[in-house]
Amino acid sequence: MRILNASGCLDALAAPEVARELDAFVTKTVTPLPREGSAPPRIAETAHGMLNAIGLANPGREHFLAEHLPRLSRLGVPIWVSVGGFTAADYAETCAGLGRSGIEAIEVNLSCPNVEEAADAAAAIVAACRRATALPLYAKLSAAHPDVAEVARAVAAAGADGLSLINTLRATALDEQLRPVLARGSGGLSGPALKPIALHAVSVCHEATGLPIVGMGGIQSGRDALEFAACGARDVALGTVLFADPGAPARVRTELAAAYVDAGVANPDDARSLAKSPETERKVTA
Ligand SMILES: Cc1cc2nc3c(=O)[nH]c(=O)nc-3n(C[C@H](O)[C@H](O)[C@H](O)COP(=O)(O)O)c2cc1C
């Protein structure tokens, strides 16, 4: 099981020593034009997670390709580029521009502002990216859709090679005076509160597609990573935990080895058989 960072949760150029502990580094989502992002405050603590309204702040495609990507490539870590946009053409043009850049994979962030999370809209974006590049495409989905497995099936049919699950969920936090803490009013919830939702999404999308999955959402320990493996994730990504513990990649890797022993399982497939939910069993036997 490889350990990656979750997009937007690590600046590899500012903290190269953390990035070098990963099996692959995933960039912050790159959009065609530069984005300043939302007004501050953009981060809020909650009881079991964190809210962010960064608003996809990024330097834009041209600057990323000319300035950031060459420096990232020199880190010696495989690079995944997270691609975002407002239309399928936005996504496809960025994918086309990454053709000979030496990156390992593209993560297609399907939870961008103005991008519909409907299965057919997500599939249209993935199909446009598929036509634009031969690089492996991982579709990153949110669990906000009432049937995430349906979206997973649609993007698989459109040519996705893998899935990244899950993105943040829209949420609000209030201050003492009952006003929203974030300037935008709401933001994306990440951290431990997401884990049960993410485990379910990984489980149903694994059953629905059999595609390789990068599982994420509240992973803090090796035991958490093992639970994602048990639900069908091939790899995991660390997000919010990196803000509090930049040493998390090495720590989680060590803990994961111990967690396998503690759980009495030898590999992810054994873990998966233990975790098959009654819901899944019913579907399999129906
Ligand atoms: C500050 C912050 C910025 C993020 N930026 C992005 C982004 O640019 N693109 C993206 O696909 N996901 C982004 N995410 C979502 C994470 O990649 C991840 O899907 C989510 O936080 C769940 O994992 P976690 O609970 O381990 O943080 C961001 C999350 C946080 C907390």
C-alpha cells in the first residue's frame, strides 16, 4: 500500500523533506487561470475535523507548468498532478499540456466549483481527459452525491484508471456570536469526521468498479490506513493530519505494518474479506 498526500494538504516545495517520505506527491489542484482563492478567514477548527474554504487558490496552468512542475520533478518523488476547471475543455487542455512532463498520473478533481457532480457530467469530463492524455487518470469524487457508486461506474466507463476517494464535504461552523467562522460562510469538512463516510464510499466504489482506489478522509494512523485497505483501497492519502504532524507519512507506514500483525491479516485481500459488509454480501449473493 502506497502512502500519498491528499491534494492541497502539502506544499512540497516548502517542505521537500515531508514530500520525500511519500510514495508519490499529489499537487494542489491546478486550474487554467490563476486563482487567488476565498477571502480570509479560510480555515476553521471543529470538534472532529477542520473546515477550509481555500477556494482552489493556485498559480494557474501556465505558471505551474513553467515554474512549479520542473522544481517538483527534481524532488525525486513520483508526481501526480491534480487537475481542475469549470468545463470539460478546461480539464482536457491541462491534461494535454501534461503529456511529456514525466509525471506519474493525473488526478481529475471532479469536486471543483461550478462542476456538477452528476454522474453524466463527471463522465463527460473524464472522457474529455481520456481523449487528451495517455497518462493514468484517477477520478477524485466527493461523497456528496447520493449514490457515489453510480458516479464511480460512470467515470470508469468513461476511461478512468482509478479513483481517489473522498474529497471534503460542505459544512458550516459558527463562532461564539453565532456567525459563520469562515468568510465564505461554508467550507469543506476534512479530518476524522470524514472517515466513516470515506470508508463506505471506498467500499461501494470498489464493489462497483474494481478500480484501484486511493482512499482518504481522516486518516491519522496506520490502523486507519488498514481500515481503508479492508474496504478496498489499494493506496491511501494523508491530508489534514499533515498540518498537525508532518512526520505522519513515516509514522503511518510503520504503524501500518504493526496494524496488519495486530489484526492477524497478511495482506489487503485478507483484510478485505474480513470487512465485507452485510450490505455487500447481500448484493453478491442476490
Ligand atoms: C486545506 C485543504 C486544501 C485542499 N485542497 C484540495 C485541492 O486543491 N484539491 C482537491 O482535490 N482536494 C483538496 N482538499 C481535499 C483533500 O485532498 C482530501 O480529499 C480531504 O481533505 C480528505 O482527507 P483528510 O480528511 O485526510 O484531510 C483540500 C483539503 C484541505 C484540508
